[in-house]
Amino acid sequence: MIVSDAVASRRTVRSFLDTPVDLETVTRVLDRARMTPSGCNFQPWLATVLTGEPLRAMQDKMLAAKPQDPIEYSFSEPNASPRHLSRLQEVGARMYGALGVSRDDAAAREEFMRENLVSFGAPVVLVCYFERFMGPPQWSDVGMWLQTIMLLLREEGLDSCPQEYLSLHARLIKDHIGVSDETHILFCGLAIGHRDPDAPVNTFERPRLPLDQQVTFLGF
């Protein structure tokens, strides 16, 4: 698979098959992702990868718990910007439309959101965290690392779903995997597996802005 195909075919998958993913494949992807760039070569990313009983046990704990208070970090500031909020609303309308869930069906929407806690049925979940003293540039580095992983997963015929939602249970997860809450921030989960090709939630068109609304070219 060439890089362009990996980029085009990558999407946030929200329904996975129960097909197992072997350790060798995950290890190969993560080993290759070590070459991700990072400012000053700090390589701030850390992760724990779970499957089987350790994953189920963590998910059972989250299903039985309420989101933590205070939250690990806030990811909703762009909601205050009308143009950014409209992008969220547009993709939300397409996703719930694909699911056949109406705008006013709050119970069904909440039920689907809780599917985040079981990573939409993915057999493997990578939990990403880093030390609390890392600043915004290092958060960016972690994002590049995760994107590299997601594209390498496509090369292997696998799919993924980055999950900031799991940060709502950050302390619970860190306790489960043996990571200090005092010293580390949990950034997100990354669900890994094979997409269900027949699930409508995996096939709706994802809106993207035209390039001329995002990039300015000078001197060409």
C-alpha cells in the first residue's frame, strides 16, 4: 500500500469485527513508528497495549464507573467557535444518520457514545500517555506518532479509532495499567482491529474543507 492509499482509506472506525490481531503485527507497526519525528528528539510518547482479559477487565471497570471529576484535560474549547462547532455538528449528523438515530433521541445517542468504553468491539486497545511536564509541542509530537501508527496499521490491512473519550476515565485506566496519575497524563486510547465493512457507521462520507480554505501559497 502506498502512503496516499493509506491516508485515503484511514478513517475512524466505530464498529470492529472480533477477528483477533496478533502480537507480531502490532509489534511490527509500533517498532516502525519509532521513526516518527519529534522536536529535539524528545520522543515523549508512551503506551500500554491491551487485549484479552486485561482489556476486558479495564472495560468492565469503566462501564461500572462515572467519568472522573475533574477531567484529565479539556478537548472542547473549539465548541465556542461557530465555524468549528458547525464541523462537529455536520459529522455528528452524518454519523447518527448512518446509525438511524434521530437528533432528539438522546438515549440512543448516549448508548452509542458508551460504546467508546468497549472501543467499539476492537480486540486490541493502545493506551497512550506521557509525562505531565510535557508541553504543547510534545502533545503535537504524540499526535504525529499516533498518526504514523494509524497509517502503518492500514498498510497491515488493519483499522483504528483514536479515542480521546477514554481520557474521561484516565485515573481508572492508569491505575489498571500501573501508571502513576501524579506523574503522567493519559491522552487517549487507540482501538485497533478489522473494520466491519457492512456497518453503516463505517461508510458515511466524512466532510473535509476544501484546500483553499486551509492553506495559503506564496511565491509559487
